[in-house]
Amino acid sequence: MNLFENLRVALSSIKSNFVRAILTLLIVAVGIACLVGILTAVDTLLNSMSSSFSRMGANSFNVRPARNEMKSNNSRRRQRTGDPISFDQAMNFKENYDYPGASVSINTFCKWNSVVKYNKEETNPNVRLVGIDENYLDASSYEWAVGRNFTPTEIENGDHRIIIGHDICKSLFDGEAEKALSEIVSVGNTKYRVIGVLDTKGSSMTASNDRRVFIPLLNAKRYYGNAKTSYSLMTSIADPTQMDDAIADATGVLRNIRRLKAREPNDFEITNSSGILETLKEMTTELRLATIAIVMMTLLGAAIGLMNIMLVSVTERTREIGVRKALGATQFNILFQFLMEAVVITLLGGLVGIILGVIVGIVVAHLIDGVFVVPFNWIALAIFVCLVVGTLSGLYPALKASRLDPIESLRYE
């Protein structure tokens, strides 16, 4: 009996025991749907987060004063922030850091709770006022609705110019970006002329990126700077694969600028969003393992049900087995036939589960506005699992059928 004949017999057997087979098939389908669906959803979320980090500047790293934990007298831990990065140190780094393809930007947060006014309209007191140089918006991957960036001359002179975020435009100008250009707005007691409106960028882990307004760095230093003001450095590089080398180079330059001795630890910290993404990937690895463990438990139930069906099938078809052996069928022929039936049931259930799992992945991608990628790796894993489950659950019934005595089987009623 060839492979196709065994397949035909297997499908015929499934049809004759349709209700029992379909119930087992559905259990397999649910398990495989969970396996493919959850793992595909996780991959879709990671792809979406990777794209978001790219828009946030995944090819850049930030330098800030270090935060070290200290023990106080009452044994409680508290944080101590390193010495601030002064304006001169920031400018010195920008001038001396010459890593190939790198662009350094400087920024400082002036106020975290500013109010922006235009005529009789004003925002809530939750706008962040940020002083920046000409490279900051490009390094942060902001996109323009209308207008332009600060010129180097405006940065050096500290001109009264301002760039507003998407939400600020919506609050003061009803979302009409063109209307905002060249208008005069007030931040505190200082007036600024709007030269640009940014497109929406969404929120980071701490706050909305669209509720920010940006002024020239020297203007921020003039009105909001003092001896304790710290300036943040953001460096973008052309090739993200060179991130480690670029960070190592930046560390050496900044240690010289801050005059740290060889034995002294860094009093600054360098972070980049790709590290956050790697952490998220590690967390999702545990989720994947938990998903696979739960699916294996579901498939264990399916395997027990399938084995029960196959044992019943062997009992019901004892006389048929005797006839086949009498006509020349070998033990291997009988063994292969019953194994084929078990594998066909699990593969049919796996096919249904794969379709349901892919649908789940498509729905998740649609909900988060992500890009769905066909999960060929998880589909291959699902097929492999179905083959293993079908083989293991059908092996004992198949061995039992293949070892039946043909004479006793022909007498069976």
C-alpha cells in the first residue's frame, strides 16, 4: 500500500468517525492557534516598537549626569546625581567629538510646566520648554508640518524665535499650522515669533513629545540658565551598527573634558533606545516560552484524546486488520496506516489553527497600525509540533494494531 493509498484510507477512517475526529481536531486547532497567534502578535508588537524607536532616534545616544545610589545614615538608599554637564563642557564636546558620520546636538529643559499664550488663548500649564541647537530636531527624528529649523545665527544670537509642537498648535491655532507661522506667542513674560510647527510624534515613556516648544539654546541659557543647569548631549550616527564604537569614543572624549582620572568612574551616563528594545526582546522571550508551555499542555490533552480515538478505532476495525493481513499486508503496512491516520488528524487541526493564528496576527497588526509579516518560522514550528503529537499519540495504537494475530482478528465479531 503506497503513501497515497494510506492517505485515502486515513481520510475515509476520519470520515467514518467524524464526530470524535472533529473534536480532537478542534483541540489541536485551538492549541496551534494560540501558539501561532500569540507568537505572531508578539513579533508584530516588537516590529512596531522597533519602528517607533527608529522614529524616536534609535541611531542616537544621549549623555547625562550619572545617578548613583547611596546609603544614608538610616540605611535607606537615595540617589545622588553627578555634577551637571555645563554649557562650556557641552560646547567643548560638540566641537571635539569627530566620530565619522556623527552629529552632536545640545539641549536643556528650561521649564517643565510652562504656559504658552496667543492673544486670549493659552495652554494648560503642562508644556515643556526646551532649549536646543540646530541639530536637535533632526537627531530626535521630528518631522515638520510647516516652517523651518533654527539657523546657526539664531542659535548663536539667542534670537526670540520658537518652534511649537503639534498639540500646542492644536490648542492655540485650532490645528492650522499655516496660521501659526510668524505669529507672536508668549512663554511666561517672554515673547517669541513662531517659525515652525512640528508634526505629531506621539508619546515617549515619560511624557508627550507633542506638548513641547523649542527655543534657541543661547536664549534658554540667557533666561533660564544658572550655575547648576545641566545640558544634555544627543549624538546621532549614520550607521546604527557602529553604536558601540561611537559610544566608546564619546566616553573617552567626555572623560577628558570633565578631567576624570584613570581610576575614577564615569560621572555621566550614556543611554540609547536600542538598549531598551533589547530589554523588551528579552522580556518577550519569557512570554514566548510561557506560551509554548501552555500550548504543550493543551496539545497533551489533544494527544490523549487522539490516542483514545485510535485505540477505539483499532478495536472496531480488528476484523478489517485481519483481512488485510490475510491478503498480504505486513506489520509495517498496518503500523504505517494507523500512524498516518493520527498524523492526518493533527495536521488538519494544525492547518485550521495556523489560519486562526494568522488571523489573530493580522488583527493585532491592524489595531496597532503595524506591519503584518507572515510568520513562516512559527508556521514551521506548528507543523513540526503537529507531526510530533500525531506520531506520539498514534504510535501505541498503531503498534497494537500491527501485532494483532490475523487468525484471531478474522474471528473477531
